[in-house]
Amino acid sequence: MKVLLRNPRRELDVAGPIQVHALLDRLGLNRESVLVIRRETLVTGDATLQDEDDVEIRPVISGGLA
Amino acid sequence: MIEIRRHNAGFCRDCFLHHCRQQVRRTIDDFDMIDADQRVLVAVSGGKDSLALWDILLDLDVDASGLYLGLGIGDYSDESGRYAREFASSRGAPLTEIDLPADVGFDIPSGARRARRVPCSACGLSKRHLFNQAALDGGFDVVATGHNLDDEAAVLFGNVLHWSEEYLARQMPVLPASAGFARKVKPLVRLGERETAAYCVLRGIDYIVEECPMAAGNKHLWYKEALNVVERSSPGAKAAFYFGFLDRARERFACAEGPAAGLASCSRCGAPTTGEVCAFCRLVERATT
């Protein structure tokens, strides 16, 4: 599957099927710091992503000290 | 579906949107943030928090206008402004803009460099001053900002690490109006930024996802990452830390609060200041020469 990552923007190829939490662990990402989006909707941690999916992992941490 | 582990709950789309609106309504009521007939100026950045806040306030029938401050940070500012305008247009809500380079005379990257300030510091000072001034000039009762639970917990974490007593005394989701200062409120403090991001995705609100290039490596982001490591193992830790401070500890620092009385007017802009010239006018002078 294609996995879009941000900050910086880049794309990875990852073999499916794989559970969302396992994908985040593999990429070293904290589930509290990201949303996983497939077909413009949110995916929960226990969902299984398939090889043909396009997935975005969107960081949610933002902001300078304003 | 979205799972919010600190509530030990999963929500469908409609229930989650309802949850977000309820959390903001509860915060406004609990902290007496906004009266029914008051006009609110929302500080809009084009990011998820300020657009989610503006959207929720409008849905709660609050008279909320937006103010976008163009910071002159290249493509990042161009894109942020576009998202702010698109949202305002989609909701038919009034948006005012101030462009720092055109209207004040400097942009954040080069102005901060000339003034020998950290960019986030110059940016924060500019926002505080210009949003406050715009609220006073425009006759708004309240300035609302999109600071969320993660923002407030991270600031608290930094203030505790350094025992910054004066800042701890002022760390409230409401700062009352006083001479020269508009009332300031943070209605999103019961929502984490994962929730505000999810709110925007589920509402179809486009926002700038890319991080500000000036913020890379700042301490505030480190503190957020550190707290999320704790949160992952102990869901609810951030909320317990922040609201526990408000409930049990903040008043102990009240005596450290700076003197509200005794402020003079800036000789250049008239804003309240402890010196002859306010911090923002000093920044402008150094950033433009």
C-alpha cells in the first residue's frame, strides 16, 4: 500500500495486510500523535489495512509557542 | 470511527462532532468565557485548532468573526491564509486580515533575525499585540484562541520544569479584560489536538497540515512529544496534569502574578506597558531598521 507521511511530506510502500497499530509501531510513530486516514475518513487502531489501500498518516502536533 | 483513549470511548462521526461541541460548550459555561450577547474575535491561523474553534463557535450560535495575521513566512503563510479565507467563505463568516509585512513593515523570518529574537517569540509577541489591538479597535468583547489541551499541558510542563511562577499564575483558560487588554479565552482546552484534527477531517475542513518552518525544534514541540509518550502508557495523564493544576495548584501562585496596576501607556501606540515603549513597538523598531 502507499503510505503518505507529512513533515516532511514523503511516501512509502508497505506490504499489506497490516493492522494500523502494527504499521504505526513499525514506523516508530506514537498513536497519540497521529491520525490515520483512508479514503478521506479516519481509521481506528484495530483496523486492518489492505495491500491496495492508500493511507495518510497525518501528524497532529503543531505550533510554536504563541 | 475515532477512539479517544482518555475517555475510554469510541465515537461514530456524528457522536464525535457532538462530543466536541459539548466539550467547548461546557468549557465556555464552566469558565464564564462568553456571554450570550458578546462579540468574539477568533484568532485564525489556517490551522486545525483555530478553524475547528471558529466552526464550533458558529455552530453554538456565538457571534464570532475571524482575524487572520499574515506573518510573511513564504509559502507557509500564503497557504495558511488561503485556508482561512476558504473557511470564512464557506461559512459566510466575516474575516479581517492584517499583513505583517505590508501593514507593519516586517516579516517574521527576517524581522526576528534583525531583532535577534527567536522567531516563535517574535511571532507570539506580534500575535498577542495585534489581536488585542484589533479586538479593542473593533469593539469586540472577547478574543478567542485555538489553544487546546496539548498546548496548555505543554506550556504547563515547561513552566513547571523551570518553576516560572509568574507564568504559572497566569495559566488560566480565561484572562479577564483590564485597562488596555481585551478578555482572552481558550475554549478548546478540553479537546486534545488529535481531537481537533479529527474534527476537521470529519467536518471536511481543509487546514494547513505542514508545520510552520520556523517552529522546527522548538521546546514546545518537544514537551508535547514527551507528554504524548506518557499519554500513550497512561491515557488521561495530560488532562489530569492540566486540570489538576487548575483545580489544586494555580491559586498557590496567584501572589506571583505581575502587577496589573501601575502600567503606563506606550508612548508610541498607547498599549499598556511597564516601560516607556511597549515590547511590540520595540520589536517593530528593531525588526525594521
